[in-house]
Amino acid sequence: MTNVLDQSTQYGFAPLAIARIKGAQRANQIAIYLIYAAIIAFMVFGTIASIKAFHDNQLLYRLFFNLPYALIALTIPITLYDGFVIYRYRLSQPSMIALSIGVSTIVLVGGLLFADTAWLGLASWLGVAFLFKANFKRFFNFLEAQEETEEDLEDSDAEKLQDISKQ
């Protein structure tokens, strides 16, 4: 039995599009690893800096204060790329993408310009990476469900053909 969809596409997505989406998912995973590294650096260097013997150590204080910011700031370009891929292939509503990236950008820039702090803006970028992770997971779960449904249909079609041939 011939398939209704073109064999070169997978549920309306070209193989290049699937490859690009998988690449963006891998990039998002790198961003999430950087977020975890920032949290661990904050905890480790914060704990060490709180020990009385290291209270005056400027290097530990800078690592405690600046390293998590730098690691999270490295995720911003990756997250923007993921957002463009998600927008391009309509894996999420455009308003959700614009809202998450827009609010994070406004809070970060506003905090830097008017409050001389970046922690709230960078914290909002954490949420964007995890939102995009959920979008990618939902998309690939959808593709798996479509494959299972197609296999079930093919199996039922084969059974019908066998029943017809027995008659």
C-alpha cells in the first residue's frame, strides 16, 4: 500500500528540517549543561568563600560572583538560536517565544541600565532554556506517536489484506 505522504518528508517536515531541529535540541542541551555548571559554581565557590579562612580571597569572591553570570550569559546566544528554530518550524506559538525572549531581554537590559544588577534578567534566561527544552521534547514525542500510529495502521491494513485473501 502506498503512503499518502511524500517519502522524502516525515510528517510534513523535510529531513533537513528534522536535522536542524535536532541540532537546535543538542545546542539547547549544551545551554542547560552550562546552567547546571553555573549553579554548581555558585554553590561550590560560595561555600568556599564563606569559610572564614577565605573571607579576604578576592579570586574566590570573583569566581563566586562572576563565573555563574558568565556561564549563563554564554547560554543567551544559544537560546536565541533555539528560539529562531522553534519559531521557524512553528514548534511553539510565536507569542510564547516572543514573550519569553522579550521579557527576559527587557528584564536583563533594564536591570543593567537602571538597577545596576543582572541577576534577575539572567535568572529569567534560565527559564527560557527550559521552556525550549520542553518544546523540543513535545515535538519529538509527537513524531514518535505519529510513527506508532502509522505502524498500527499498516498492521491493521495487512490484517485486512490477509482476511480478504483468505476469502
